[in-house]
Amino acid sequence: MTKKYLILLIILWSTIPVFAQEKSADKPIPEPQVFTSTQTVRINGVTHNLKTRAGTMLLRDENNEPIALHGFTAYFKEDGPSKRPIIFSFNGGPGSSSYWLHMGVMGPKRVVVNDPGYTKAAPYELVNNDYSILDIADVVMMDPIGTGLSVPVGKAEGKDFWGVDQDIRAISLFIMQFLKEYDRLQSPKYLLGESYGTMRNAGVMNYLLDKGYALNGVVMVSAVFDIRSLAFPVQESTSYLVHFPTYATTAWYHDKLKNKNPDLESFVDEVRKFTEEEYLPALFKGGRLSDAERKRIAQKLEQYAGVSASIWERANLRITAREFFNELLRDEGMTVGRLDSRFIGINPMPQNQFAITDPQSDAISPAYTAGFLDYFHRDLGVSKDLTYKTSAYASPGFRWDWSHKGNEGWGSMISINTAIDMADAMNKDPNVKVLIMNGYYDLATVFYGVEHTIDQMNLRPEIRDNIIMTYYEAGHMMYTHYPSLVKFKKDLEDFIKDSM
């Protein structure tokens, strides 16, 4: 080997560790940023001053390694140790930030929308939230990783947070570390989640309890714990059965029923009875159902849900939610809302089997998005250099892992259900209370599905009594409906006072 090549080899050899070191070096950890301000809210004639923190907290794993900057907005009546209740609140998705609950019911300001119609474009109206819970409790709005200002850091990646169990762990870590950071370990503690946030709640309440953090109460807004109730699996009747009462309330609301029962609650009880005693046995028989029985059930389905008996027969007595959205008002060229079936919108493709838009989401989303971002940057003072993600769906690689410990069997996931976690937590802590808030017109997470799941949890009567169910003549975001907003506040306030 010549001297020239030997020198070249030495140079190349000496650079390899440098390249390897650079490649394996940890990414620098960004500093968390918190923006402070004082907000006010006037409730029942009393003005409350709120010490507000909006920004990020450095989240660490069980080995004290940094894994994320976790976004939040916190409203405190006072700094330091406090016996005042503290509520950790989030939306669902999975993959949604918390701005819906933040600007709809939990924060000091709320966005006014034209419920149940379409809200006009800006300027949007932000008003004092007379029905916030901030008069009796502090609130922490949480944005799961990939939403809001929340991002993975260090060696962590999105997939470490995007899944049923991953999400439960991350949310629980944030709550435990936040309580310590802000000296709130002795405060009465609550969770309040909406939609997938309720499925998350069921897991978080058990995770926290196993770590020594008992909760006073858990609030489930528009709940789902068992995905079978929503997914319409092949050769599975559960989804069809639990959706039917909400099909019926929707038809009732839109006056599509003959000889309509004028009282909604008694009508719902009648539909529950029919579903359990007639519809369920018919679906269970399947191909053994006689033609005469099929026709009789189809006539009853039309009587209660407004869609013609001939369509029910053609569909083998089974209509999915997406089909119902389009079918109920098809002749009028309109479609009903998924999140709130009181909302109706133009059906651009009335020949379609399935709906392609959700009128409720179309009607209110711009007001919530623009209204919140204006409040977040102007009122709360968060730097405009920071981008707030309203959802994680645009995040690179976002995909949800639906596997959950306890749902395994036959070498795979045989269900997606966190009700087992809630039952475990309630059995281990017979003091914890659960409030479940249901919208009669919610076709995203149907009330009868929640009722069915609770019925299957095998709880002792005294534990079952710790679950309180409330109902609203509105949809998934019942707080957009003013009378339901008023009732929401009263029900939540009563629950907190009764569970302390």
C-alpha cells in the first residue's frame, strides 16, 4: 500500500465515528414556553379574576427523559397550593385539539353560533361565558401530542403517542407532572372529556389510580367506550340496534312521524322498549325471520324512524348511520348532521347511498376556529410565531393504533373497548363518581350505545349508582344549544359539589 493511499484511509477511518456520532446525537430539546395573562369571567353577577397560563410544559417519561412539549391553557383562581377543584379537559378525535370545549363551554369566553343553522362569516361574536364552571373550579385545557402546540421531542416520535394505550399513558403523565409542577396535588381532581376523550377518560382514570392518583369525578361528554357501538361490523347487530333510538329522535325532531308522540322522553322510552323486545330478536333471527315478521318489523321501523318500510325491507332491516343521514330528507334534497342531527344541509349528491358532508360541522367550524385563534393569540398573548394545530390529521405519519391491553384474544384484538378500564377503576375506588352527558340528537356517539355498554359492565348496584346519566335536546356538542348550555352548567356544578 502506497503512502498516499494509507493517508487517505486514515482520514476516512477517522471521520466515521464523527459521522456516526452526529447521526445518533439526540435532537436538541426546545425550551417550553408559557405566556401569562389575567382573564376575567362574570358568572351570576360576580367577576372572577383568573391567572392564566397558555403554552407548553416539558413532559418526561418514567425515566425522566424528555419526550414532548405538551400544550395546555390553564385558568387558576390563585397560584400555589389550593383545595379548589381542578378539571383536566380535552376533546377527542382521536387527533383533535381541545378548542371546541374551550370556546364552547369551559373557558371564560365562548363563541356564539347560529344553532341549529349556519353561522355567517366573520366577524364572529365572542362573549363572556356566563355558564363556565370557572366560578367553582380551575380548568386545564389539554392538547394531546400532535395537536395544539404539543410536539414530540428528543428520541420520541408521534407513534409513541398515537394509539389507545400510548395516549392514555401520555395524558396521565402530563396530569401527574402538572399537578406536581403547579402544587395542586391536594386539589379535588376531575377529568372532562368529549367524544373519543371519554374513551380516553376510561383508561386514564384507571391508569392514574394505579399510580396513586385517585379522582373525585370523571365527566364524559357524548361518550363512547366500545367501538362496536359505532363501527357497524359485518354480521354484527349491535351498531344497528344502538343507533335506532337516535334515528327515531331525529325523525321526531324533523316531523317525519305520523301520530307523533308530543313528549320526547316518553317517545324515547317507547323506542327503547321496541328496540329491546322486537327489533333485537328480529335481527338475531337473521335469515330465519319469516316474510310476515320482516314486513311487520319494517312497518314498525318506519313508524318510529320515518324511513319507508320498503327501504328497511330492501336493507334487510339494517341501515347504517351514513345511509340514514342521506335517506331521511332525501326527497327534499337535504341531509341531516352526524354530530347533531337537528342541523340540515344541502345534499349535493342525493342519489348517493351515503352522506358526503356533515351540516353541523360545516355550520360551526369556521366560527370556532377563527374565534379561538384570535382569542389564543390576542387575549392570551401566545406568540404568533407558534402554530396551533386544531387537529393532528395533518401531522406526518399520523395513524392511530387501536390496540388496547385487555382487548386481546385469539392472537389479535377482538374488541376496542375501554369500559373494562372504567369498571376496574370504579371497583377499586368505590368513591369515584362518573357523569355521562348525552345528546338525544347525537349520531356520532349515540346515547343508547352508552346505555348498552354500561349495562354490560357487570357492576354491583352500589357501584352502578355512582354513574349519573343526563340528557340534552341537542347533539354531540350540546353546549351550542343555549337551553342545553344552561343545563350543562347546572348538571356539572351539581356533580362537582356532590362528589367532593
